[in-house]
Amino acid sequence: MPIDIQHDEVQRLIAAGAQLVDVLPREEYDAEHITGAISIPLKELDQQSTALLDRDRPVIVYCWDLL
């Protein structure tokens, strides 16, 4: 179940091994993203594109949009 978390919790989860997924379009990911983030554009987010994620580790999904 998705939940909102704050910056400190993101840092704690990443330090504990969480996977960070950026869902912005590839061009925006290429221009700027958080180091270590995995790119899976939202329009491509499906069972196949997430198959490489480790199901035993938490997943943090983020999108930075100024609109």
C-alpha cells in the first residue's frame, strides 16, 4: 500500500537497502535524478518493467514535477 514519506525517512530506508524508482520520462531522468535511482517511466510501469526489482526490499517511487 503506498504511503507518503518525508526526506529523512527516504534517507533511512535507502541506507537500509530500499530501492529508489524514478517514474519521470526517460529524458527528464537523464537530465537529472537522485543518484542510485532506477528509471522506470510511469507510462512503462507494469509487471514486466518491475521484474528486476528485488521483492524482498522496500521500493520508494518518486516523481519530481514542478507543475
